Amino acid sequence: MDVHELLGMILSDFRSRLATDSAAQHIIKNGSKMTDLPRLSQILGRHLTAAVESSIKDYPFPFGADEMQQIAEDILDPVMRESCKLLDDVFIKIQRQIDKKNGINFEPVLSKYQATRAKQIYLSAADPLAKKETILRRLSVPPATLVNNHVDHTMQSNAKLRNEAGFETYIIRTDNGKCCPWCAKITGRYSYPDKTPKDIFRRHDNCGCTVVYESGNMRQNVHTKRTWEQANVDEQELVRNPKVEVPELKRGLLTEFLPNDEMR
């Protein structure tokens, strides 16, 4: 079996798991709340990890060789991009539904695919000092983190966009009840951007936290801070399709790719 056949196995297994997941299918077809998006990303992440683990466990990888980086990209990039594209489609649908309900005429923006973060995963697979089980974990767990982080970037992009347009905006980070001490300290609802912790959008591998933004139909003048109802705003004043670039996090993953994969 070559790499392309391995990719086919991963994609087939991933799609099969997703197609039979009733919770995921409900969100894809009927999702209406912003919290549905991180729920879907976590489901996708679990299925992605399971599909990769199941497919690669007996594959004869050339561990420690330079070509491991390209192999990792070949088998992971398509499924990660497919997951992110699905999340983009669901986000657009949900955001437009929410805006229509609130009487807001405002176009959401999509986050760019995190190519730099993906490359970190591929590079980690070619680590000559790491054990076989560590490489297999790096091929299966970090891709799920990237998918979850794609939603975080989407929330960050749109929170920034709406805040700059004068909408009152909040960031809400919620843990899953089994979080680590670092995550526990940063959960909460914060006014964006002034009172939002700088690391609010960061996550480590296996992180179960959700991060969403909240922006109602109240707008404010960004200079005078005077608020008014969206319904009273002249149509010419609305912003459409602005290009917003939110840089990728420069500090990288909370879980660094050390030989023992301990969290820093």
C-alpha cells in the first residue's frame, strides 16, 4: 500500500464516521447557534484522530527519515482542509441566520487555512529523536487541534471585524468540566477587545474548551462610544465584505513537539 492508498483509507474512514454521527449531521443540517460550531469542530477532530489512528497503526513508515515530512503532509492535509471547509460552510449559514434574526445586514468573514500550523505538524513527524509511538501520536492528535483552532481563528476574525464596525462584542470561553488548570483560569465572558485575555484563543492538544464570540444588534460609534440600534442605522453605513487579516499565533502550540511531548 502506497501513501495515496493510505490517504484514501483515512478519508474513507473519516467520512464514514461523520456520515453516521447523528449529532454532527444535526448541526450540519440544522445548526442555528454559534456554540454549534465548536461542538462540530470537536466532533470532526475526534473522528479525524480516530480515522488516522486506525489507518496508520500498521503502515511501514520510514521513521526518522526526511521524507516523513512529505508523507505527513500527503496523508493529513486533504482531510484537515476538508474539515475546515465544512466548518466554514456551517459557520456562514449560522452567522447569516443569527444576523437575519437580529435585523443585521453584515457579511461574515472566513478564516484562512492555518498552513504554518499544519507545517509544524508535518515537521514534527520527521523528528529523528522521537519514538515511533510519539510520531504516531503527532500524526493523529495535533490535526484535531488544528481543526478546533480553525474555529477559534474564525471567531477571532469576526469579533475583530464587528468590533471595528462598531458592534458591541464579547468573547466567551467555556471549559468542558475536565479542563487543565491553565484553561480553567482563562474561561469566562469578556468584553472584546479591551478586557479579553491575550491568550483567549489559544489551546493545547486534546483541549475541550469552546471559544465563541457574541455580537448583538447594538452598535456604537467607535470614537464617541455612543450606542444605537442596528435597525436605525442607514443602509449606506453598513460595512460589506471587508478584508480582515488575523495573524496566526506566533507562539505556536501550547504543546511543543519535544521528544516526550510534555506540555510546556
